[in-house]
Amino acid sequence: MEYAITMNNISKIFGEKTAIKDLSIEIKKGELFGFLGPSGAGKTTAIKIVTGQLKQSGGKAEILGRDTTSLNHEIYSQIGIVTDNSGLYENMTAYDNLLLFARFFNVNKKEIQPLLEKTGLGDESKKQVKNFSRGMKQRLILARAMLNKPKILFLDEPTSGLDPSAALEIHKLMLDMKSGGTTFFLTTHNMTEAAKLCDRIALFNEGVIIEMGALDELSQKYTGQKKVKILLSSGEEAVLDLTPANSKKIEMLIARDAVVTIHSQEPTLENIFLKLTGRELS
């Protein structure tokens, strides 16, 4: 199996504080990998290490087969990075912001307008960025990261503070790029976002991965007593354990046409994280 990213026994110490402890991850090419944890857990530090912005205290990391302590322009031309504080040139237009980076990456300027159209900014291309909403700026940052058609895209809390419609547009762009083969490393504390988008998820807390796997695998592992939630025609809701006695009760309700909906109750990522750490994700 070829991996886009590997991190083996990575640690990072700042003075007396250990931000990351013995972190090991292998991310497959074309995978959308979620790094899920609360603010301050060390997620941004992990991104900085694997993109060569920060040197680890111990362990080894590779991106596209190259040691992250010796990355060059060839590697940087194949990755994109979107963070909550990625700088834009506020007094320049959206088009000119991308033109600057197109020249840096030797990308044909003909690529710029179609990319702005794709990110929903086609009609805003000649407007100064200082007049953009937060959601528009975040889409422009994503467009900039997409400009060089990256093999790997690092997204650090890409929808933080965005309204639901703006976040949905970001999600659509991500899934479209994933279908084209882009690998994603997504950090977030948004459990709904991670569950919707990610092939695999690592639950990260205080510098340590406490659990990792596909959402359905994690849900099955931590399901415990199976339950179902039933909405009755009377408007009442009931959550029942799946026991033999309750199974007969459910059959009777269905026979009386008293059931409107019935859903299994798997644990959410929030539930799992809370169970493992005793704290919430936010």
C-alpha cells in the first residue's frame, strides 16, 4: 500500500509542555482522514510537523515519500494548506490574490477564473477581499490551495465560524476533489462534519490518539446495549433497549400501525469521545 502521509512515533515538546506524544498515523493516497479533537489538543502542531513548518522532537514523518525535515519546492507544489488564519491580501481583488500564487506555482492564469466559478466566487473576482464575508474569504483560501491541483490538501478547521450554507459549499468542494484522487488531512472538532466526510477518524486528546478507525467500526465497538428510537403516531417518542421483551412490544406497536418511524441508536463521535476522555469535543 502506498501512503501519502506517514507519522511514526512523533513527539513535540515546547519547554516543559509535551504537545504531541508518540503519534503514529498512515494515511492512504486518496483517503479523507479526520483528525478529531478539542481545541488545544495538538492538531495544528501535527499539521505543522507533517508539512515541514515545525520540526518534531522525536520520531519520523514523511509526505509523498519524503522526510518532512527536508521538504523542497517540488513537494510544496504538490500540497495545499488551509488554516483558519491563512493570510489573504485584503486590498487586492480575489482574482489578483490567485494570480500572485499562480505565478509562484507556475500555473497558467487561465485556470483562475474557472476555479473562482467552482468555488462560487466567479461574480466576485474583481472585488477587493476586504469587502468579503468570512465564508467568502474561506472559499477564496480554499481556491488558492486548490490552484496547483494538490495531491494532498491539509484543512485545519476549514469551516470554523461559518454558517451552515457556507460550510456545505466547502464540503461539496472537498468531496469533488476527493473523487478526483486528492488526499485530505482534516482537523476539526466538529463531529458532524467528520462523520459526514471522513473515511477514517482519529480521536485525538492531549497529544495522544485514543482511538482510530472508520465511523461504523467505532460505532459498533462502542455500541454497548443496542437501542432503538421510536416515534409513535400519538407524537410520543420512546427509546428502548433491544431485549426479547421489548422486541415483542415493538412488533405489537407495528401491528397496530402505531409506529411512524423507528431508528437504531448508535453512539455518536461525541458520545465515544466523552466515554473515552470524560470531556466534550468542543
